Amino acid sequence: MKQSNIVRITADIMFPFIMIFGAYVVLHGHLTPGGGFQGGAVMASGVVLLLIAHCDKDIKTLIPTQILKNVETFGLLLFGLSALAAVILGSGFFTNWLVNTGLLFGTPVEYGPNPGYLNTGGVIPVMNIAVGLEVLAALSVIAVIMFRSTEPDCGGEEQ
Amino acid sequence: MNRKNGITVCIIAIIAVVLIYAQSGISFGDPVYQDMDQYFLLNGQVQTGGNNICTDVVFDFRAFDTLGEATVLFTAVMGVIVIFRRLMKGEEYEAE
Amino acid sequence: MTGMDLFANLPGLLLAVPLIFAFATPLIGRYLPRARDGWVLLGMVLTTVIGLLIASAVFTGGTVAYTFGVPDPSVTVPPDSGGIPVRIIFNIDAMSAFMVVIAVVTGLCVMLYSLSAASRSSGKDGYYTLFLLLVAGVLGMVCTGDLFNFFVFLEIASLAGAALVAFRVDKGIAIEAGLKYAMLSTIGGLFFLLGVALLFGQYNTLNIAFLAERMGTTGLTTPDAVALVLFVTALAMKCGAVPMHFWAPDAYAMAPAAVTAFLVVSSQASLYALFRICFSLYGQTLNTVLLGWFIIILGLLSMFIGVTMAILQKDVKRLMAYHAVSQTGYMLLGVGVGLAVLSSPLLLSNFGMMAMEGGIFHIMNHAFYKGLLFLTAGVIFYRCGTRNLNDLGGLGHSMKWTMLFFIIGALAIAGIPPFNGFASKLMIYESVFSFNPLLSIIAMVVSILTLASFVKVFHSIFMGPKRPEFADVTEAPLPMLFGMGVLSILVILFGIFPEQVVEVMVAPAASALADQAGYIGSVMGGA
Amino acid sequence: MIGNAPFFVAMLLIIIGITGMLTRYNLVRIIISLTILESGVNLFLVSLGYREGGIAPIFTGSPDGALMVMPTVQAMTLTNIVIGLATTALLLSFIMVLHRRYGTCDIREIRRLRG
């Protein structure tokens, strides 16, 4: 099924904006409503938009599944290892070892309302990014594989 | 067929009565105990540095749940990949 | 705490290791396919070592409480919180450690077996990843002391299990079984979550120990009772007790044999949770006699209907699956009797503890011998390509080791001395007899029916003349034999030295389950 | 009673979901019922944390000293939404394969396994 030019061009124009908005939601997860899952889902919706708009082209070259799978593994490993790093640094599993250190994301925060500073939150922004990447890749992989399996001459996903 | 419908209606009626009875024991907007959440609201910002207390709970106080949740998503992806995989030649399991 | 202290962080690593190995498996399978088998085996061996270390620490030093996300994990209650636990806590008492031992030992044997069993199929990356996730899910379920965390791990185990059940996709029947399993698990999970929500709405905590303490001060309210009903429904569904057992034969029969052997452990993790909720969460708040009798009746139904359905089956694995339902009944019966007399210390010390020990010991024995039986069924299918009893025959000539392992497993499940099934069943018979002789007699009758069923199976698979269509059937490959060998050695050892096992592992587990105050105290301090 | 209206609606959604699951025969409709059931549970969870007059628990630009609603249930709901999404994806892919094999989504026609 071939989509009309309007759909395809609009999708191409919208795609970067959707990605940027998703990245904003992920990065500001510790300050504003949102976070890794929500932002990741927004970004995945961009990928799905491309998938729908260009469904007549070869999906394999447009959205390579292997790269998405690698991104997913990377996100999960980043999440797991940033939690495990606390053990290596000598405290418990999942301890927030970056908070209040003054390093990356380590500015201390006072209690009470404030305008929001990006460089806070310790490992929370790191985990947000990890989860954002994971959700982006996971939802895209699911959508791409399901989409590809509906094509009549397709035997399925290669291993 | 009619008997089966009767049983279904009975099951649904019992579940409905039980659930609606159960929710009447909790009052909306005025929880009895609030101490754990109050702790998060008072200390979350200082302990974790995040302004959004929900994210603090998700990624710090209950971060292990979040790892589990990411794992569930990963499991689903692996499941979908396995289900839609291309079988090898002559791979057959079910003798019928 | 200064410096890197791995030993204090073992409970965290118990989950971190299988999860991180699972996350990396697809990558390794893609870029270093030769290293994949070694990688997953390494992950499983590391998990086993960590699990056994934790178990030995718990059996020698008492309950281990591990808090996630604080510099010192042994501090369960933050000093500034006014005495409430706010974070996720792993509360590994003797009962949890007992389940950890079952899960890691069975998991290791099954992984060894899988290394050659899966060698002929596609999608091995997915298989091993999902298997490690299933192991991690079960370990999380049995270790956690937090209701919502339990729900998350229940979902991991359910989804990984469902995907593995559907692994053999070629004709669609396996998908159907997987769909059934996934659907049922999801409904069970949602019921469980609704129960958690009802409790959280009243007590504003998710920690089992702290919930039990608060519930003890308030008494049983209506939402509590409804939550209990929801928990029992969901977990009885997941552990394959009779009114909701219909998924078990399909899922067990269609999954690869190695997965089936571990799905048994996964069901038992739900059984563990059922006991944990009845004893540790509701133990003192509730009239346990009624709940105990309910569980006893569930057990009796499971025992009887399971074994009756099993006799009719033609498919080896389906038959064994119905026996798994039937054996679950023994565990429910034993622990149910313990629950029914929980409020009376005299009866509890007379026979209640022994019934509970029997039921709990049977969990471990069942995991080992039923795992062994499913693995032998898998070998037969691997070599002969069929599971239909009418088509099989005369395999005793060519598969001598498999036959030996099958005999060991079959005698153990039927409760014949000197195998481990006898030890635990004897404890159940004796103690249940003093509770109510009729129950004990039913249990014995079921055991005899089990024996009859397995004699028939043995006869039709291994006895008889050598059949021409199985002329080139040879013995199973070495890793498969090794996996089965380890399990059968355990079956024999536990049968010859049951007293030692009961003393070291089972009795502490039973008393940990019965001791609600101790469970609360290990998190809340004092007590 | 009227004060508990959010809980009541959540329970109603759960009951609608269960009804759908018990009475429908098309697998896709059963999955839709399952998602309705799940939405009911999510709604119940998130409404448990409401406190009279509370605002969202975010300090960025919030008024000084305002009462905030409870964050834990929101975190739990978030977790459950993602879990539900994963489950639905897996179930739907099962159904897609089943439909390709059997050519139907009706559970009365594809029930080959006898439980």
C-alpha cells in the first residue's frame, strides 16, 4: 500500500521534531512531567510514523532492526551497570552515587519550589536516558517486526 | 448454552458485588496512612536532587521495580523476535 | 561500609547477574556466536554460586534483609523516616533461601541439558535470553519482601515462560498453549495487582512485613478480605491448582522439555507466594482454620483430578503435566494442614510443623524428580520424534541410561523408598493422619494411582521388542545425560538422607514460614 | 458513596473487562477487554493517591507549600502501564501467528488443545 505524497512529506518533516520533543521529555524527566518511558514512547511513535508513511519501501534499509536491537541492549546495559557501579564504589545496589557530588548531574538541591536545574538528580537522568533509549528501541523493534510479518512474501525475522 | 450463560452471569455478578463492596472500605481523597508518601515528598528532593518526585520514586526509591519493568519490555521484545523468527530448514517439532 | 563489599551485596547480585547476562546475550549471539553457549553457562553458574552462598548464609546466620538503594543495605528502616521502611527490601528468610536453592540447582541442570537439546533449533539467542530472564524472574519472586516488586517479577517470569512455551512455533499448537499461558498469567497478575492496590490504599506501604504489622493493629477490614481472595485466586491460578489448572497440561506439554522442567519451579514460586501471603501477611489477622481448610480442599481436588486425568493421557508430557498438578496437591495439603492448626501451639507442635515440613520438603523433591522426568521425556522426543505412548516402545535396548533415570524419577514420584518422594510423602501421611485420617488415606490412594500410571508408561516406552522405526535411536548426548545425572543423584541422596536435609534446610524453612513475628522483626527491627 | 465515584468507575471498568473476556469469542476482542480491565486497575491505583486539593508532586515552578498528591501510586501505575504494553504486544503477536496458521481468530475454531 503506497501512501500519498502529503503523508510521506509530512512524516519526513515531523520526524525530527518528534525526536527532539522526545529527547526533551527524556532529558527533563527529573524536572518536569515525563521521563524515560514517556519520552521513549514519543520517540518510538516517530519511528512508527516513518514506518507507516514509507511502508512501500524496503523497511530493512529504512529502519535497520539490528541497530535498534543494539540500541536496546545498550540502554539496558547502561541502566543495569549504572546501578551496579554503586556496588563497585562500595555502597548498595541502586544507590544514587552521583547525587550531591558536584560532578555530572550532582548539584545539591534545597527543599522547596525552584525553577528547575538540569544538572541535578544524580543517576536519575542517566537512568532516564538509558530507559529512553531502551523504550525507543524496544517499541520500534516490536512495531517493525510485527509490520514486516504482515507482508505476504515474508517468512519472518532472521536470527 | 443457556446454562453456560447463566454461569457466566453469576460469575460476573459475584465479582461485581465483591469489588464494589471492597472499594467502599477505602475513602477517596483522604487516605488513612500517608507517612511513606509524605517521606518521599519531604526528603525526595534533597536526597535525590530531582524536582519531579514521581521520577524520584521511579528511579531512586523504587528503581529496582523500574529495572524489572524495563526487563519486562525486553522480555516482550525477545518473545516477539522468537515468535516471528524464520525457522531453519527441516525444523519440525510436532509430529501429527 | 567502605570499599567494595561483594559479600554484603550478594542478594542484589543474585538478580543483577542473570539480568545483565540476559541483556548481553543477544549482542553476543549476534557478534560472537561461538562464545554464546559459554556466556550463558557462565551466567547460570555465577547465579548458582551466588544463590548457594546466600542460602548457606541464611541457613547458618538467620534471615538476610537487603535494602536497595542505600549505602548500607542492611539498614532496612531509614533513621529519619519515623520507623517505616520506604525502599524495596529483599527479605530472604529460610523459606526463601530454600526456594532459591531449588531454583538455582534446577536452573543449572536444565541449562546444561539445554546446551545440547537446543542445538538443533533456530532462535537460540532468544531461547537462552528468555531462559535467563525466567530464572531471574523466579529468583526475584522468591526473594522479595515487597508486594509490588513481587508483581513485577511475576510478570517477568510469566512473559518469559509464555514466550518459551510458544518457542516451537512450526504448527501453531505451541502458540496456542503460549497464548493460553500468557492470557491466564496476565489476568492473574492484574488480580494480584488489584489486591496490592486494595492493601496499599489502606496502609500506604508495600512491604509485606510492615503491611502485616499495620494489618495486625487494625484488624481485618473488608478490603483486606477481598484482597486475600484476589491473591489466592491469582496465585492458585499460577501454581496450577485444580479449578484453574487447565493451562498446565497444554503449557507443560508444548514447551521444550528443558523449559517445562523449569516451569515447574516457576509454578512453585507462585505456590511459595501463596504460602507467604497466607502465613506472613495474614497469619495473625485471620481465622486461619477456614483458610487452611480451603487450601486443603484445593489440594485434595488437585491430587485427585490430576491423577485421574493423567491415567487417560496418551502424550507422555501431557501425562506428566497432569501428575505435576496432582503432586502440587500434596504440597497444598501438607502446608494447608499446618495453616489450619497455626493458631493452636499444641496441635502445631504435635503434627502441624511436621505436615508443613512434609509439604515444603515435597516442593524441593517434586522440583527435582519432576524435572528429571520431564528431561527424560525430552530425550525420548529428541531421539524418536514422537511423544505418543502408542507409537513408542522397546527403547530399553538402546537408551539404558535414560531408562535408569526414568525409573528413578518414576519411583520417586510414586513415593517408593529409598527415593526422595517417599521421604516427604511419609511425613505428609503421618502428620495428616493425626489431623484427619481420611485425608491421609486419600493421599495414599492417589500415590498408588500414580505408581500404576507410571508402570504403564514405563512399560509402553521401554519394554517390548525393539521396533524397526527406532532402530537407529542411540543414547542421549553427554550434556543431557549430565544434567539428568545431577538431578537423579540429588533424588537418591535426598531419599537416603532425608533427616539431614530436613534438619538443615526444611525445618528452618517451615519454622520461618510459621513465625510471622520473626518475619516482621527481620525488617522492622526489634521483636 | 458519591465521594468514592472514581473508585466506583474503576471497578466498573474492571467488571466491563471481565464481562468482555468471558463473553467474546474473537481473540482480538478478548485482548481489548483485557486492556479495559487493565485500565480499570490503573485508574484504581492512581486514584488511591489523591489527596483533597493536592497538586502534582513536582517542585519545578510549583506554588510554595502546596499540598501534593501521593507519588508512589503514580510510579506503580507507570510501571503497570509499561508491563501492560509489553504483555499486549506479546499477546497480539501470538494472535498474529495464530491467524496466519489457522486463518481465523475465533477461539471456538482454533481450540485444538484439549485442556
